[in-house]
Amino acid sequence: AQKITQTQPGMFVQEKEAVTLDCTYDTSDPSYGLFWYKQPSSGEMIFLIYQGSYDQQNATEGRYSLNFQKARKSANLVISASQLGDSAMYFCAMREGTTGANSKLTFGKGITLSVRP
Amino acid sequence: DSGVTQTPKHLITATGQRVTLRCSPRSGDLSVYWYQQSLDQGLQFLIQYYNGEERAKGNILERFSAQQFPDLHSELNLSSLELGDSALYFCASSVGITYNSPLHFGNGTRLTVT
């Protein structure tokens, strides 16, 4: 079974508007971390934001925030005031706790975001 | 800049050959991970090292091997290369190995097998 699901087709947003990128996850582990990464066309993977399973507040990092709904097992990324440079592929990923030292990062398939001027 | 350095950036080689990809983790990070990104398979975890020891293996082929050296840099060796090995290979590092430690990725090595 897929652990991270990103099913949106390519997303488009107007510059300066906000956009939400969806991510659902599947785990029975009570301890886990959720991460979002950005991959521009140049290819590098850029860490954006982290949310822990025990965190009471939604994570925020500048224009990025994470809408964490634990009961629904969703961790949607919200980008406010979109900029042209936000055009990229966005990956949701998860690390689970009880695998201990061997906790790898599992990625979803990604969502392509295009920002229109 | 993530602080993770990967060399070379690009590699073009022929089928049957062997190549070595190199990675220097961020200062202070003890754990190194290798990932393969291809169009059809997405991002696949290959292998993880922690302070010189192998800690986890993913979908790594027997033709591939890796190691982490005492100075914490890591190398991924790919041998008997096939066309299907063409992909973007990422190295990542993290300060910790628990679920709340993010991975920081290098810029990747783009391997083309012809």
C-alpha cells in the first residue's frame, strides 16, 4: 500500500494568490514526521517544512504552512502569495519512528505547480 | 545551498561500465542516504549509512554498492551499467536518524547510460 499519496494533477495558480497542495499518508506508527520538498526544473531537492505527529500547532516557515489534520491523515502544504519562482515539483514525504535507526524517508509521486504571471 | 556536495554533476557512460558517485554530507551530519530518481519509479531509497555503518537497505540492485568512509563522505558504486540505470542519483544527509530529522539533499548526479 502507498504510504504517501499525492493525487492532484498539475496545479496552476495565479501569481500572488495562495495555493494548497494535497498530501495524505498512511501509517500505524504513532511517531512520524511529515516533510515537504521542492524540486525546481534545475533538479535540486529543497527541504521546505516539517510537521511532527505530536505537534499541536501547524508548522509554518515563511510563506509555507502545513495544514495538518491528523485524524484525516492529511498534511497539505499551503503556499501563500505565490511567486513565479514557486513553479516546481513538490513532494510530500514521511519518516516513521518505530523503525528506529533505519527510518527512511518515503516520498509521494509529487505534484507539479505552475505559477502564472 | 543545502551543504551536501555531490560530484560529478553529470556523468555519461556506456552500458557495461562502472562509475562512482561521491557525496560529502553537511558538517555535523552522521547519516548519509542515497536515492535514485527516475521518471517511471519516482524517488527510490537505495541505502543508508550512519557513522560508517550500513543501517538500512532499500531497492538497491546487487550491481550497486556503497560505503561511508571515516571522514563521513560516501561513495555509490554502480557497475555493469544498463540503460535503465539512467537516472538522477541523490545523496542526502541528516544530523539524526529519528523521524523528526529532515534529510538535506545534494544537487544530484545525473547519470546517462548510452
